[in-house]
Amino acid sequence: MECVGARNFAAMAVTAFPSSRRRLPMVNRYSFKNLRIGLCRIRASGGGGGGSGSDSCVAVREDFADEEDFVKAGGSEIMFVQMQQNKDMDEQSKLVDKLPPISIGDGSGALDLVVIGCGPAGLALAAESAKLGLKVGLIGPDLPFTNNYGVWEDEFNDLGLQKCIEHVWRDTIVYLDDDNPITIGRAYGRVNRRLLHEELLRRCAESGVSYLSSKVESITEAPNGLRLVACEKNTVVPCRLATVASGAASGKLLQYELGGPRVCVQTAYGVEVEVENSPYDPEQMVFMDYRDYTNQKVRSLEAEYPTFLYAMPMTKTRVFFEETCLASKDVMPFDLLKKKLMLRLDTLGIRILKTYEEEWSYIPVGGSLPNTEQKNLAFGAAASMVHPATGYSVVRSLSEAPKYASVIADILKHDTTTSLTKHINTNISRQAWDTLWPQERKRQRAFFLFGLALIVQLDIGGIRSFFHTFFRLPKWMWQGFLGSTLTSGDLVLFALYMFVIAPNNLRKGLINHLVSDPTGATMIKTYLRV
């Protein structure tokens, strides 16, 4: 489940703990060279036939810019990621059936904007840009929305997408270490993937977006300043500006800042099932269940490694269960998550009668920001808009698409192509980048990255202790934190208040983390930068 408006509980576990978790021994850290070898085997076994092993290796090497790009694409779990991406969703319309083709080489001239990527972020930006009178082309594989999305109901209502919510729970709860739940007091919804896809596609069609089903190989600059988007089958699409919205693994098309924090990954294995009975109330969505499910006094490494259950009970017997690793430096394998989920359900006495769907959710979090000096633009996960350690992304992308499109339209309408050539070599793209990443946003992100560096070190005891302190904060603080409404100044107040009410060992841990971890110094520098 990609939780598009939630999971902000531990995004900023700003109070540190002396306890820490050990690394998973079953996950190896590879050099990019070794990663290429592993992927060659995947491609060779799944390609069906003609090429040699060396040919497969060459193809794989061209798919990823570097090791981090590979990790963002799926890393050691890439087979499961591809299984998720290629699910059959026959009820969703094909883009090629709804949008006119991009006109190439017929004298129609260059597009104003090419949006690369056909996920929620790409479709939203393309539609909003075309509504403003721009000639917009959308390029990317014609794939359906396969991830399940969970949202705070009020956030989706504010976007005018309330009709895309298929189920609403009037309250949301959290379990930590006993059977007394913490009530969030906010309605939560499950998004209907088909309805969301159809709505965003409808907006694209009505605003006149054109489409090309293809992967993009590169973006170069022509002598006259136009961008040349090179696609499969030697197809080249000229445009005045290009925006990459093709997901986190976009290193072939974008440049990212050097020396930034290492990317971490949130993984989750989920199943929607029919069960004999469930202990969860269908009126309440279970946001996090961190309770012990092993009933073992001697805890194994697998039990110590912190994961939580995320549960959407549609009825008493039909439930979506998902075992989630909030964030990890070394990817937590889906096989282990599945094992832990089945053990948890068995301990709870939940017997599965029928499985409707399996889900493999893989969300890169943290990492570097894009280089804001580059001429190619970005949006969504490609622009590092995923909230560190939460997976929060889609709501932000959908809500910011109109403003970002307006900035792009102002840039393109300011002058003719000749003038654009002059400006594009100066600061024209920087204006758009500053819209996505103003200093206030950078401060907030630095704060959350500091928390991400902490959260990946905590064991289950540390996480539970944090949340006990977290929910002692004033309600407006923790609710604002969960809703991503706190300013950078509010976050400082949040941290100070947390420090005051925390036990002494937590205060000591916070100071140690602030002093010893590089993200602490980066956070301070970012806050002080004007």
C-alpha cells in the first residue's frame, strides 16, 4: 500500500534512542558491478530467447545510471517490483485509446512541454499544463495504476477527488505494545485505482494532451535551444521544455546532487483476503500495529527487526493486510515480510479462505535532491518529492501540479523560442525548480532526513518508546505532523517539546544523534541558510 497521505508517524522520529537494530544478514550490499550480474540473470531467464548473456548485460547497464539508480528501481527485489508494475488491470483504460498521438515530423512544430512518465504525477502535470494553453505531449509506457493507495479523506476531498475513494473509515487507530489503541481521530480512505486513473486520464483528454507509448532513452539540447527527447525506434520528439516524472529511478535523464544522504527503502508485502474472522473492527482503519505477534520470550532476529501491520478491514471477513518495514538502509526482502505477515495472522488466529490480490510495495525514500542548475525539469518521485521515511508522494504531487504547471506556462509564454534559447541558458529552469524546492521545503526535508537517519537504527523497543512520547505531545502537533501541515518553525517547536517530555535516555540519544550523524549538521546548515 502506498500511503499517499499518511505514515507520517515515524517520518521524523526526532527523539533518538540508545537501542538500535542489527542489519539483516540475509541482505547483501553489492557493488554496482555485482548488481549488473544479478540483473543479467533476471533478464536472461525472463527474456525468452535470442540474445547472449553479454548482450543482456549491455542492455541492463544502459537501464540504470549508477548503483543508487538501481536501488531506486528495485535493487535486490527488482523481480517483485516488476511483478507489481506488470499486474493485469484490464478495467483501466489504455492511454493510447483515449489520447491522440504525438505528431512527429509532419510540420506541426515542437511541443511546448513533454512530460515523461504516466503515473499520477505525470498525468496530473500534463493535464494542468495543457489546461493553461500549452501544447503538451505525454511519453511513457502505457501501464495501469497497480499500487493500492490510502489517503486522509479530507486531503483527497480538497483535491476534488472524493469520487475516487471507494471505502472510508471514520477513524484511524494505532497499536503499540498492548491492546489499548491510540485513536487518531481522522477519517481515512482507500482509493479506487481505476477511478483515479480514469479521472486523471479524462482531464488529460479534455485539455488536449497528446501521447506516445515509449520509453525515453535520453534528452539532449538542439542548437536552437529546443530539447530533443529520444525515444525507442529512433523516434525524437522536439519540445521547448521537458519534465521527467518517471519515478525515483530517473538517473539516466536527471542529475542529482553529489554527496547527499544514501537512499533508503520502504518495503511492504500485502494481501487482500477473505478470512474466517478478523479481530479488527470494520469501522476503524489500523494505521500501525506494532504489537508483539510471536508470543516468544526469546526473540529471533526476524522478530526484532521492526515491522508493523497496516490493515484495512472492508468487512468483518474481507481485509487488506500489509506487513511494512518503514525504512531500511539494506532493503528488507519481500519474502521475509511475507513470512512475518503469515506468522502474525496465524498468531492472531486469522485463517485465510481466499486471496484476491498480492502487493509488493517498494518506495525509495531520502537520497539526494535533483541538481537545480540543470535544464531538464522533474516532478513527483523523480524530483525527490517522496516524503522521507513515509512513502508520502501522490497527494503532494496532485496538489502541487497546478502551481508547477502555472510556473512552466509563465516561463514558456514569456518569450518566443528565440528568447527562450537565451533564457534557458541562464535561470529559466531554476525558476521552476525553486517552485518545487523553496528554502522552506528544504528545511522541512532536512528535518525529516535527520529523522530518517535515526529511524533506520531503531529496534522495535525504540520505536515503541518514541511513539509513546509522540502521542503525549499536544494534539495539534502530532495531528499536524501526521497531516504534513507543520512549518519548519513548527517542526523545531515539535522537536523541543519532544525533548522536554522525553525520558532522560531519549534526550541523551537525541543529543548523540545530532552531534554524530551528518544529517544533524546538514539540518542545522539548511535551517540557517537564508
